[in-house]
Amino acid sequence: MQANENQQQRSISWGEKIALGFGMLANQMFPAALGVFIIVLVQDLGFAAILWGIIQFAPRVFDALTDPIMGFISDNTKSKWGRRRQYILIGGIIMGLSYVAMWQLHKESGVTYNFIYFLSWSLVFYLGYTIFSVPYVALGYEISDNFHERTQVMAIAQFIGQWAWVIAPWFWVILYDPKWFPDGAGQGVRDLSIWVAIPCSLFAIIPALFIKQKSTLDRKDFLPITAGYINKSLGGIFTSAFEAFKIKQFRKISAATFLIFNSFNIIASFTFLIIVHYLFNGSPADAGNWPAMHGSVGALITSFLVIPTIAFMSKKLGKKRAFIISQLISIIGYILFWFLFVPGKPYLFLYALPFHSFGIGSLFTIMMSMTADICDLDELETGKRREGVLGAVYWWMVKLGFAIAALIGGLILTVVGFDANNVTESAIKGMRLFYTILPIAGVLGAIWVMRDYNITEERSQEIKEQLTLKRKAQNNN
């Protein structure tokens, strides 16, 4: 087998690192804005809570089919542009166009029509998201083969990507400000989707334009990616994808990510509802900037405190210890939220945010760096470079967690009896209990899963040395 074209000792320029970061900004801004806009379906367009859950769950089932296929295609593409860039470009364009179409909803069309329309366009959007994100993530894994530089690359990408979460919460303010949209939030999402989609599509294609990749036209070890071959080999593609779970370390980071991200996202959408209905007696106008402040301040803390801290901790203590410490800190934040959501004193919850931000804020910086290390181990054990496949499976777990979270979140709102037209005290108390207890349980479960993760800097270097010897032997043959 030939050495992978991207697995070479070269310095990654700051320009390439920043270009990767702009891709991460698009990768996070689309779902961040979606998480804000989707409140409108319940709050303004009359969707029942269970429908709200279904429209977030169904596309992830679709992802279960498309992500592994895209990973296979990306890993085996022969092109003068390399394996990833063309798909990043195409996916970025599809995402932008379908995102605008998805939000052209009108209340007078009725819940049934809007449900079918939104679900249909969301499947197109998530197809574009798969075409973009699977190669993009794989590109991030293979851009460097240095243990610590991988963390730096991911830290820079996450730093830039976090600005999505600084900006997106302010969409709540804009949507419910009659000075912006006198006809209501329905008009708001129709117009604002355009202003989100255009720049985000441009950000998405930046990695395709500015990150270098060598031609793969002469690769002899790639499998065919014709429609006929893929159709005949679907079983093998999915089997190959989920063989990733045979790698113990990959199972661990996938499970830990699932637990943390899933439990966080179950309650994330409750933030707006708790602030509006508990702190401001059900008035989005009175809530003003506070829902936005929760997300925006948390993202700023992540950008300027959590990500630099976690990169430093990772280098000094190792990736696993940095992960565990950051997640333990986040538990403090979840506990504080129970006490610091106080009607009439919304500013108090800001004191919980520095602790809370260490959970999700550090998660992907560490986990994406760990995944890059595991790609080396996978090559050592299988003889294949499968960044696309491993990235697809890992991010499918993330998407699945998000989908299950949305479905469970809708069920929880049903169980606690939430009704936007008649919000009771018991419904609010139920949301608040879940808001604190669920993410703590997820964090503790993830720490237990990661307790014996064993790819250290020393082990990573051993793997690289073994790979070097293996490649030389294969090239000599």
C-alpha cells in the first residue's frame, strides 16, 4: 500500500488552519441557527411537541444511510483535486439553497402541510450537510500527523466555529422583536434564513478552495465508487463502517460523545422556554436579550477560556485527563443552574456559564484530536486510511445523539405537560429538573466510559513508528 498522501511530515500553515476553521463555522452555524429557528415551529406555527421531535429525528435516520456511503466515497475518490475538496464545495452549495427553501413556511398553510414541507426539504438539507461534513471532518483528521498539532488544529477550528454559538442566540432577539419583523417570527425565519445561508455557504467552501491536497489519480489501493459497485457493495460498506466499533478506543470516544452531547441537547432547547416562561412569565418580548445572552456569553467563554485552557491541559496532562477534568467542571455549572434561574434576577444564571461551558465547549476539541490518533491505529490494524469512514461513523453518532435528544426532548415536554398556550408551574418545574439532572448523568456516564482510554502521546508515537516500518516494507514489496 502507498503511504497516504496526507500523512507526511509537513508544517500546516496558519492559512490552512484558519481555512479549516471557516469550514467549522459553517458546520456549526447551520445547526446552531436551526436550533433557534426550530422554536418557531412550536411557539408560532402550532406544531405539537411530538411533531417537533419527529422532524429532528427522521433526518438522522436518513443520515444513518448516507453518512457511511459518503465516507466510503470520500475515502476512495480518485481526482486531481484530492479526495475531499470537491465534495466540500458541492455540499456547501446544496446546504445553502435547501436551508432557505426549508424555512419558507406560512401559518395559514396549516400544520400538516408545513410538517410535510419542512420534513421534505430538511432531508435535502441533511443530504447536502452529509456531502459537505463527512469529507470536511476527514480533511481535518488527516491535515496533520503530529499528536499535539492535531489538538492545536482542532482548537483553532473550534475557536472559529464557536462564533456560530455567539451569533446564533441573538436570532431569538431578532425573531421576536416587532421592529425587525412586525408580522411575527414566521416572517422572521423566512427572511433570516437567507441571511444565514449565503455567508454560511461561502464559509463552507473556503476549505475546498484554500487547503492543499495532492492528486489521487494514481492511487492503486482505492476501491471503485461507481453507482453499480456501491449498489452491489452496500452491505460491505456498512459492515466496513461499523467495523470501526471493533476498535476499543473508537467505541469509547463515540460512546462518551453520545452520552454528553445527547444529554446536553435534550435540555438545550429548554433554555429559551425556561427563560421566557419561568423568568419572564411567558413573554418573549420581556425576556429581551436574556435567551441570547445565555448562549452567546457561554460561547464567548468557550472561545476565550475553555478552548485555550483545554489545549494547554491536553499538552501538559494528556488528552484523557484534560477531558475528565473539563467534564467534572461542567457538573458544577449544571448544579448552579438549578439555583441561579431566579425570576426577576436573570443575570444570576451568568455565574453558572463559566463552569457549564467546560462540558460541550471542550468536547469536540479533544474528541476530534483523539479520532485523528485512532485513524493511525486503524491503519496499523487494517492497512487502510479511513478518515472518511471513521469520521462518518463518529459524526453519525453525534447526529444520532442530536436526533434522539430532539425526540426525547419532545417526549419530555409532553410528559411534563408543556403547552405554549397554557404553561403550568408543574411543567416549568419538570423542565428545570431535567435541565439539571440529565446532563450530569450523561457526563458521569462518559467519564466512566473513558476511564481506561489508553492512546497517550507515547502510545501514539509507537503507532507512528510501527506504521513507518510497515509502509516501508510494503513499498519495498
